[in-house]
Amino acid sequence: MPYSTTQTGHYQFSSMVFNRLLFTLTLGLLATLSASAQRTQSNVEPDYHYRNGLELFEKANYAAARYEFRQYMEPRRGDGAKSLLNTSDQNAVEAEYYIALTSLYIDEPGAELLVDRFVKNNSQHPKAGQLYGDLGTYYYNRQDYTKAIDFLEKAVRQGGSSTQQSGYKYQLALSYYNTQNLQKALPLLNEIKVDPNSTDAPAASYYAGTINFRNKNFNEAVADFRRIENNPTYQNQVPNWIAQSLYRQRRYDDLLAYTEPLLKRNNGAGMNEVALFTAEVFYQQNQFARAIPYYKSYVNTAGAKAPGAVKFRYGQSLFRTGAYNDAIAQLKTLAGGKDTTAQYAAYTLGVSYLQTQNPTYALNAFDQAGRLSFNREIQEEARFNHAKLQLDQNNGADAVKELTAFLKQYPDSKFENEANELVGEAYFASNNYPAAIAYIEGLKRRTPKINATYQRLTYNQGINDFNAERYQQAVANFDKSLKYPVENSLQQAAQFWKAESYSAGKQYDTAIPLYASISKAGGADSYATKSLYGLGYAYFNKKDYTRALPYFRDFVSRGGDADDRVQVQDATIRLADTYFATKQYENALRSYDQAIAQNAPDKDYASYQKALILSYVGRDAEAKAQFDQVQRQYPNSRFVDESLFQKANVDFEKGSYQVAIQGFTKLIQDKPNSALIPAALLKRAIAYGNLQQYDPAVADYKRILDNYGESDQAQSALLGIQNTLNDAGRPEEFSQVLGQYKKGNPGSTDVERVQFENARNIYASGKYEQAIQSFLNFMQEYPASPNTNQARYYVAESYRQTNDVANALRYYNLVIADNKSDYLVRAATRAAELEVKQKNYGRAVRNYQLIQSRAGSKAEQVTAQLGLMDTYFVYPKLDSAAIVAREIAAGGNVVPGAQNRAQLMLGKVALSRNDYKTAQADFDKTIALAKDIYGAEAQYYLGEILYRQKKYKESVSTLLKFNEQFSDFEYWKGKAFILVSDNNVALDEPAQAKAVLNSIIENSSDETIVTEAKQKLATLESKN
């Protein structure tokens, strides 16, 4: 409550009077001069000037009045102005009084000397006392309180009428008040405030109340303010003083009895502080619901001027009554500060966000409370809750870090036991299974809950080991899991994957009894069914086809789950293979047909195998037709070359050499890059020889020896050409052929081998520049070496490692152009990757297509398809990318993750076309396939789609699933939370956006993400 310096209205009144006086003085002076001029023409009465002076004084025409009084005094001075007056002449004394007073009023120099002389000369005259009072009032009105005090003290001592004295005492009290001499002011005010005849009594009571309040005499203050609570001048101020006085005395019941009825009658702006003190009392009494309306009234009126502590208690009251959203609205403006209120507000805000199911904002609020150290207990609790919430949100890695730091910082915390229990779970959630396992194994005491966690941890680590092909470690971890069979389903799973680990490690004899024990569970148990599949493969890989057959057959007959469709299709083909291997051809044909009908990923293989069987059983026409069907139906299949070859071989085997020659020729001409060219040339040469067409036979043999000297067919070609030349009667030519072959394929000398191995060792040590020179020297010294293409490949690899792209591509292309080396596919793959980086997409496509045509396995073929798909996407040729992606997705995971990657690509193609509906469906399918890096990328794009559609809250909800499903993928997790901050900005929640970005900067291990987050944060802060 601000303190007033003067009684209301006094200063305004004196200023108004002063201005009016100046105006009047001017007019009066003119009038006086005029009157004087007239009077000189007539005789003047003796008291005329005196009476005229009084009249002018009453009219506040002080200059003119002074003149008249001086005119009156002139003849009465004996020897001039210095002569003493006759004090018995009352008019003369009063004239002298008025001369001194008017001189003071018009600021005449020396006026104060006139006053002092008058008082000295007329000390017993009533006017002397009045003059002190008038002079004190004069200075009082001019707010020169120090001078006013000097004269008013004299006036009060001088005495006078009670009315006059009361006025002087009030002015003296206010002068004391305004010079902060409250000790002298209060007695005077106490005297005046109870004077029923004093018009200043209400004001005196008000100022006495303020002094008593300042002196902490609250009872007296209340009495003073009560005295004037109905006074129109003070009735709007008094309630605040009374309420505050009662509050300071802790007379809460009296306060409420006074304020509540008052606020019901009048709740206007003047009652603002009354409402506040009422709210504060209810808050201290934990009557939060009753406090809320009064806090609301105060805060709404005060607006931005409302103190933060008051806003906090208002927010706390809302929080305590379960009005969490309203509490959030009050507290969030306080939580960003750097004081005690901010710390308490942030903590309460965190709990409120939890109550409103907003854990992300709760995390940020607890983080803010934990950063402030004003209240150590709140800081400790906030940090613990933050760590717990990290775990609840599946931020396992962050939870581990925070819980560990918490236990170190607060070793004697009341949360110590709970924190210790949570560490194991946090390790589990972070997927840091080795650390979690080590932590639990180091505990002295393990509860059933911890053992259940240990069972899951060791099982999951076993799965990780299995996927990383660490089969021995996988078995060890599955054994650990099996020691604590808390969950039956997990026990069965561990047993199954233990068998899988032995099988993958080719320890089939160990795996088989494990599979067998699981399969006996029977019924609908999925692992019992999967064990049939595992048993079939174990025996199949042992080439024990007879024992493999019934397991594949039983697995296929059960059909499996929808998720096992690819396995069922694969088992159908393996069943057919076992029938084939055991010469049950009709059964094999039926099973291959079944796989084709199921649209199995390897249906091209099934079709090819079916043709082979038909050729084996002598159904040549059907076999040839089936080989033709493979070529027509699967033009990109790696079995097209095989079909061309085998179709020609059907005719070759039955002696139809001329027709066979045509078939082999078609393969040689249509597929010049096929790995079957040496075999086709050899068969065609034999066919020519059988038809006694020796020249083309010799030519084919020579072609093998010249171009495919490293192939398996080279030795047969050498023997074949020798026999053919003998049959043709030209045996002498063989010596030349043999010499040429030896020249092109010299035996590896020890020196050459050592030199080549030395160059490879240099490469392996990472000394790429020296490796380049060593391989170049080798190729120059041994230009005909069979290791030339291998040397070219390593030169290219070394150039790639030193970022010399042009030379790398040059040597990769030399390997590709030779078209005969085992390094062809590898060189083409590397070249394709570099061409993509150089944005030479057309060349990259050609290389991937070459790899597909020369792929030696389904896995190589799919790898090439993946590269082709990605290249088409960046080309961009979106239609082509989508076509290849669908082919890969339909083929299953021949290459780990291929299906997921292809499904992701379909979503990215749709997203590039702004076809959000299709993109969402494809991304959902990607996530459903596996929780791998492609699923993580898909989850990010789902959030981006919603962000593009301005569905910001839905986008945040989608992106927060990263903690639950994809916390291991640091880059995409970082991207997701940067997008969360973008959503927060769009939702006008800049504080939340900053908190998210700060968390990324502090916790992310990906420098790219940290840099991006810092840039975003700097942009946000520059807008404040």
C-alpha cells in the first residue's frame, strides 16, 4: 500500500489559489493605481487606506492590499520606517501584520524579516501567533515541510482558538509525516483523529493508521482504519489496510469474518488486495477450493503485475483440487524462471502434466526443476522422477545414465532402494543387455522380479548374438535364461533358439534332439511347429533327405501362422527338393507345383527344378516347354541362363546334336556375360565333334582356352581339342595350341605369388597409396597373370579409400569390361555405389543390372535389386523404384532386412508424390515387419506426414513411439525429436521446444543431430 504524502486535495487547492492570486493581484494593482490617481484630487479620510487594504486582502489582491496598508502607515511613522509603532494603535499593528503577510504572499524580498520584526515588536499581540500559523500554512501548502514545521511548531506553542489550533496541529503532523518523523506525527494525529469538531479527523485517523501499521501496532491500526471505513474518501483504501493488519497478526478467523461479507457486497478493483489476503488465509489453512475464487479475482485484476509467488499458490490450489489443466495454465509461465518459485512451479507442473497424460511435457518440467538448486529436496525428487519417467517412456539409455548419476549424487536418498531396482529395468529398456546382465549378476540379493528380468535380458542377448552369428555366445545366454524359468513361454522360446543356434553353427547332431523335445509339445504351440521346420533343415543340411522329408511334410501340412507364410512356401520347396533327392519325382513335381501356386518367392527356382525333373524322367518335350516357360515368365531370373543351357542339354543328351548346337548358340549369343558360357562352349564343341564338324569344335575349344583359361572347363577343353585334332587328322596343331595355353596361363611361380600376397598385405594394413603402387608394379611385371583382375579390383578399392573416385571407377570398369573374373560382381557393386554418389544414375543402373544378370545366388540378386531400387529413387524414376521394391518385398528376407527396406521404399515413393494415405499404409507395413532401422525411418516419416498436415499433437504422439520401439537408432531418434520440437513451436509451446532441443544436445551421441539441434535452438532463442 503506497503511503500518501499530503492530505487528499491540499496540494491541488494551494496551486489553484496561487494562480488565482497572481491574476487578482495584477487586476488589483491596476485598480489601485487608478483609485490613487482619483484620491489625489480630494481629501482622504484617515482610515480610508486601512479599510481599503482589508477589502483588497479579503479579495486576495495582496499586492494592492500591501500598498494600501503602507499608505495607511506612512503618516504614523515618526522618523520613517525605523520608528516603533504605537502598539496601542490596534489598526496600525494590524496594518503592520498585513504588510508582513502580503509581502510573504507576493514573495517580496525581505518578507521574512518583516515577519520576524513584527513578532518581536508585538510578541503579546494575538496577531503574532496567527502570523506563525499563516506562515506555517504557507510553507505547508508549498510542500516545504521543514520550514512549515518551524513556523507551525511556534504557532502551536503560541496557542489560539481550538479550531485554529486543530488545523495547525494537523498540518504540523502531516509535515512530520512527510519528513518521516513519525514519532512526532503520531501523537498529534491521535489527538486530532478523535476530535469530533475537526474536519481533519478522518485524514488524521487514516495517517495514524498507516503509522501504526508501519510500527506493527496492528490493533491500533485496525481501530484507526475501522473509524473511517465508511468515509467516502477512504472507504476503498481502508479494507486493504484492515485485511493486511489482521493477516499480519495471524487473526485469520477475524480476517475472514471481515473480508468474506465485504467481498460478497463489493468485489471491485479496490478490493483486489482484500481478495488476495482472503485467498492467502484459505491457502495456509489448506482450504484450496475456497482460496481459488479469491486468487482468481486477484490475478485477473492484477494481470502481469501479480507476483510470481501468488501465481504459484494459485496454481498450487488448482493442482491440489485436481484442476490440472488450469494449474498448468498458471504455472507454465513461472516454470521457466531461475528462482525458488520457478523450481516449485516446474515440479508441480511436471506432476500436473503426468495427471493429464502428457509425459513428454512432464519430462521437460521435471528437467527444469532438477536444474535449479534453491530447494535441494525438490531438486532430488525432480531428478528421480525425471529418471523414472525416462524409463516409463522407454528411454532406457537415458534412464540408465540418469539413475546411475542419481545414485552417485544422492547415496543416502530415500529413493535409493527404488532407484537400484530400476537400474536393471533401465538397462533392459535401453537394449544394453550385456551391461544389464552384468549388473544383475553382481547383485548380492535377487528378487523373483529381478530373476524374471534376468530371464528376459539373457534371452534377448541370446537373440542378438544369434543375429550377429555369434552362435556360441547365443547358446551360453540361452542357457542362462533357461536357469530362471519364470515365464514358461520365454523358456520354450529360449530352448528353440538354442537349437537354432546349434543348427546355424552346423552342429546339427546337437540341434536335432533339442528340436525334437520342443516338437513334442504338439498342439498349437508355435515353437513346436517351428521345430519341425528346424528338424527338416537340420537333416536336409546333413544330406539325410529321407529323414528330412517327413518333418518338411508335417510342417507344410500344419500350414503355420500367417506370419510364417514365407517359411511355409520355403518348406514346400525344400519338401520338393527332398522328394527330388530321394527320386520321388511325382511327389516332387506336385510340391513344386504347389509352391508355384502359392506364389512363393522362389517360384522361378521351383519352375526350373520342375523342368529338370521332367528331363530326368524322359519327358523331354514337357521339359523343354517348361524351360521355355521359365524364360518367358521370369525374364530377369538367374535361372534363365540355366534354362537355356538345360534345354539345349536335353537335346544333347539324347543325341540331337544339331538342335543342341542351336540351343547352346542361343545362350552364347543372347547371354554373352553368362557364367555358363564356358560350359555351353564345351558342350557345343563336343556336339560339333560328334557331328564331325571339327573346325567349329576346335574354334569353341580354343575360345575356352583363350578367354576362360581359369574356368573348370579349361582342362576338359584342352583334352577335347587334342582328341578333335586327332580325329580330324591334324594332331600336329595341338603343340601350338598347348604352347599358347601355357603362355596365357603360366604356372604360378613362388616369386609371383609372394609379390602378389605382399601387395595384398599392404592393402590389408590400410596403407592404400603404397598398395596402389605395389599392385601396379605387379601388373606391369606379370601382365598375363591370372590374378590381374583381382589386382585391378584392389587398386580400385585403394583409390576409393583415398577418395580418388575417377581412378577407382577406371579400375573397377577394367574388371567389369573383362567380364570373366570372379571379381566382376564385386567391382560392379562398388562402381554402382560410386556412380550414385557422383549422380551418374544411368551408369549405376547399368551396373546393378549387370550384377543381377551375373548373380551367383539369390542373395546377390536381391542385393543388386536393392541398389537398383535406391538408385531409381534418387534418379528420380519413382515408377521404376516402386516396381523393383514390390519384387523385393514379395521375395521375403533372402537378404536380411530386404523386405523391410523395400516396403519402406514404397512408402517413400508415395510420400514423394504427396500421396499421404498410401504412404502411411506402406510405412505401417514396414514397422509391422520388423523393429529395425527401416522401421525407425518409417516411424519418422509417419510423424512427418502428420506434421505436414498440421496435425501437430498427433505427430508428437506418433514420434514419441521412438522411445518405445526404436530407441537404438540414434540418428532417426534424434530426427524424430527435432521434429517434436518443430511441432511444439507450431503449437506455440516454445519452452517445450527448447527443453526438447536441450535434451537432444545433452544426450545424443550423433554429432549431425546435435549440430542440427543447436541450430534450431539458436533460431528459437533469437526470436525471444
